[in-house]
Amino acid sequence: MGLRNQKQKIDKKLFLTTVLLVIIGLIAVLDASAPQAINVFGDKFYLFKNQLVWGLVGFIALLISSKIYYKFWEKIATPLFIIVLVSLVLVLIPGIGASLLGARRWISVGPLFFQPSEFAKFGLILFLAKFMSKKEASIVYFLPLVLVSLLIMLEPDLGTTLIIVLTGAVQIFISQINLLQYSGVGILGGLAVYILILLSPYRKDRLLTFLEQSTDPLGKSYHIRQILLGLGSGGFFGVGLGASRQKFLFLPEAATDSIFAVIAEEVGFIGAFGLIALFVFYVFRALKIAKYAPDDFSKYLALGIGSWVGIQAILNIASMTALVPLTGIPLPFISYGGSSLIMIMFATGILLNISSKS
């Protein structure tokens, strides 16, 4: 069900960009994760081998989703969204949801950990695209967005909540919603985020650290200072591939949230700029697919997927360059982590299918 012969060719430029980003990510994880892997697991390739498996699974997911006619996802958007809500509730239940580093964001299935919030990004984009294409009342757009955001905030996970809210906001804005309604909800949303930051000592500390980065260099400001040291050490051309010093347990989360800092240290401004250019090109291709999409559903879906990847990349890189407070979100295609990589590659396959029908 849902399979059709593709009459036109897929967007090869988007496909090659995706493959290149995944390869860069594998090399970066192999490099950045080695000190942590040997310190914790006694095997410097441990995290890389996991990422390689997830990359292969993601590639298979991409190939499968690229062959499924995109209209199929419109038919199952509502049940998928219900599954999203159920999984986000389950993750909060002790014994089902796994608590790591003070947050309950994972569901444990034997030795495997799955992060429902990554699935929620796709599920919400799909659900919004379906109802926008049907020109439903605007309240239908905001209610699911608010519901998913609240459930993810309970984990708590402000970074993922911001990605979901901003991605949803882009989709809703393009749907030609009344600007007065849109502005009002936006102001209320901004106030809600500000209040949530003030009510959480952890998030409040991150905001204050961002505003006063020179204070407490061995405590609250340690992470951002190590990031900036890495960026500064890289200079224009970098210290050389594999020669990062910050990855040797100086930089927290070197293979996940902070992997861009390791990359920038080793390949410098030139290499970091090249990586950013790849993300820009990916988003450009997604927007082009949305522009020439055959119908409203595929247009809103392509726009949502492109916005998801672009916004997540912007927030990660902006936090690594001290333009915004640290968010703790992964860099798409690059950071260590299976849930994020597989879901983004799966969504990219859907973009490729839409491109083949344009």
C-alpha cells in the first residue's frame, strides 16, 4: 500500500548532499568520540560503531520512504499523531521512560533507547501539513502544537520544544493564517517560554551564564568557555583533522551537542563554513521542492521538513558560537545519536519522493 512507480527522477542534489552530511558526521563521531569511548567503554570505536549501524539503518529508511508515494503519509497522519502523543506520555511513566542526566526523554526497549521527541517532530509536521491542506480552522493548528510542546517540556527538554515550536510556527505562517491571531499566539508563546526558563533553576542558570560568560569559569561557564577555546584554537584553517585537544575530555558532550566545536577546531573557519554551506544547500533544495510540490499537502510537508533541519542546525551552531544560550540539541546528520539521525534521514526520503512527483 502506498507504493507507486516514480515517473520522474528524484532530486539527486539533495540526495548527494544528505549522503555527504552523513559521511562527515560519521568521520566527526569517529574522531570526537574516541577519548570518551575508551574512557567509558574501553573501546575507542564503541560510539562510532553504534553511529555506523544507525547510519545504515537511516539509509535503508531513506530508501524505503523515498519509494512510498507521499500521499500515503496524509492518510495515516492522524493515527501517527496519536501514537506520538501516547509515546510522549509513556516516556514520563517510571519503569517505561528511562531517566538519564536528570531528564526523562527515552523509552528503553531492552538494550536500545528510543527518543520519542524525535518521532514527535516528524509526526507533528505531518499532522499540521494534512490539516493545513484541508484549510481547517486555525485553532486546529495551534492545539496540537501546544499539546506536543507541553508534553516535551515535562521531560524536560526546552531545546527540542523550541525546535518543534519554531518549525510549527513556520508551517502555520505559510498557511496564510490571520496575522493578528498569529502575532497574539506568538507573544503568548514567548511569555510562556520566558516563564518556564525563570521557573527552572537549570535553565535560568544557562541564561545567566550566556549573559555573563566570564563568571564561574570552572563551574556554570565551563562548557561554553571550552567551546570558545576550541573555536579560537581552530583559527582560519584548523589544527588538523584528528588533532583536537578539546575532545580529550575537556569539552563536555564532544560527540553529541558540542561536535561542531570539535569540527571547527580541527578544520578551522574554512571547514566550518563549508559544513554550514551544506546545511544551507540542503534547506534550499527542500524549499525548492516545496515551491514546485504537486499539491498543498506535499508543499506544507516539504516546508516542514526543511524548516526542521534548518532550525535545528541554526540553534545548535548558534549555541556553539555563543549567539544563544546552550540548548543541548544535536546537530542534524552529524551528532552522535540514533533517533535523530534515523528520523531525519527517513524524512529526507519523503522529500525525495515529493521531488519525483513535481
